[in-house]
Amino acid sequence: MEYEFLYDSITGGFHVKISSEQAVFGRWLSEEIGKSADELEKVFNVIDLANASPHQELRLIGKEFTLTLNQMEAEVTANVMQADELGDDYAEQDLYVELDGHAASCGIEDLVLLLNAWQDFIQN
């Protein structure tokens, strides 16, 4: 996963740009985690739980995005795209929603590397 961290000296905001196929991770990190050490710690704790529970899927539901984790993979999905909210009409009509730009996945190791780098960036 390729990424670049940015600091906006005017607004004091921290942002991350990630390669286009995984850009939603950047939006999730910037918007849901931001510079909150508590939110970052919460994600690390859920990753630890996922690693300890091999056949379990865990979710962190945020305001805009949901992070879904299992022992091998992490997925970020925009909450507006959650299948439960779409209803049965879509399934009955064989309709689908285009998830491009609203969902992405990566390995747990890549996510941990990203989060550690983000933590270093926002603390310095």
C-alpha cells in the first residue's frame, strides 16, 4: 500500500493520500481516526482481538465508515453502502450498488504498518 501523509498548516488538519484502489482507507483514517490517540488505540485493540479470534469477524462502526477485521484481512466500507441498509428489493431485483471508491480491503499487516506510520506522523 502506497501512501503519503500531509499536514495542513492553515487548518491544523492531518490527511493521508493512498493509492486510488485503496483510497477509502485514507478517507477512513483522516475522518474517523484523525489525530485521536484514543481512536487509534481502539483500532489496535480490535486488531489484537481479531488476531486472537481466528474465525471471528469484528467491526468498528464509525460515523462515515465501518472497519471490518478478521485474522487475515481488513476492509473499510462507507456506511451508506452497507448491504443491510439497502433492503431486500436490491437482492430480489438482482440489482447491485457500485462500491468503487466506497470500499477497499488489505491485509492486516499492511493496515498495522499504515497505522504505526500514521501514529508516528501525528505525534511529531
